Amino acid sequence: MEPGKLLDILSVAEKLKCNTRHSYTSSGRKESVAEHSWRLALMALLLRDEFPEADMDHVLRMCLIHDLGEAFTGDIPAFEKSEGAGQREEELLEAWVGSFPAPQGPELLALLREMDALETPEARIYKALDNLEAVIQHDEADIATWLPLEYGLQLTYGAERVKAAPYLQRLKAEIDRRTRRKIAEAAADKAESK
């Protein structure tokens, strides 16, 4: 890739470091989109042996690019994202990635379409991990940052996505156990302070 084009692409992608998500970190600041994508990719890397039937390098590539559209739109929480907003993000991302030189442009467009279709094991693994990383992050944040709807959402978000893989089901069960403990501890602290 020509160095100028690479720098132009990286300049747009840098916005993911600046754009924050709805989630907070354990230190109390808003999480960036880039931080979410990085940890999602780390999850895929660490779980390579759990999915011997899948091409986890392919999953890793999905994790790295899955939120690139948020460089244009910012993050919109899943519970607020309208179909129109999602479509706009997808159109902007496809137009941008389509401007990349070959072979990267066509390869990444194909990858985005595969991710959107959710028909391959790799796409389903990526999407489940994406949902689970968000729930993990919420559990790590102070419960005072949670919206009331998130108490239930923590236990249901990603639940459908994990059904196809026993390991993902076990991971979700452990996350749910920790979520319930966090909620119970917050309730006990609230009752104690009264």
C-alpha cells in the first residue's frame, strides 16, 4: 500500500481512539471504541484453542475492523441504535473501505459482508464475543454508571448469540454469575446505607 494512502486510512481509524462508547472503564472514565475493539481482538486471540473448527485468525480480523464505521458515526448503544442509524454507518464504512486499494479494499469489503450475514462459524463467534465483551466491560465498571435498563440487559445481551457454542455458553454463564453478584452487592450496600 502506498504510504500516503496508509496514513490517510490510519488518520480516519484514529477517531476510534477519540470516540467513546456508552461503557465506562473500571477507573471511571468512558471507554473508547478502540479500547473495546482491542480487547475483543485479545479475546479472540486467547480463545483460539476453544474453537479448533474455526479460523480464529479470520475471527481476529473481524474483531479488528468490526467498529470502523464508528469513526464516522460515533458509538450508538445497541439499545438506542435505530435501523436507519445502523444502515448509515454501514454505508459510510463500505464506501470508505471500498476506496482502499487492492487487495485490502476487496478483502475487507468481503469480510464486512460476511460479518453482516452471520452465516459462517467465524462471523457467529466474532459477534458473540463482541456482545460478551460489552457485558464484561459493564461488569468491570462501577454499577453507578449503569442505566436502570442495564440491570436486565446485562443478563440477556448476547444470550442468543452464545447458543451455538458450548464454550461461549459457559463463558456467558460465568459472566452472568458475576453480574448477579455485582447487582446483589450493590443492593446490599444500598440497604446497609439506609
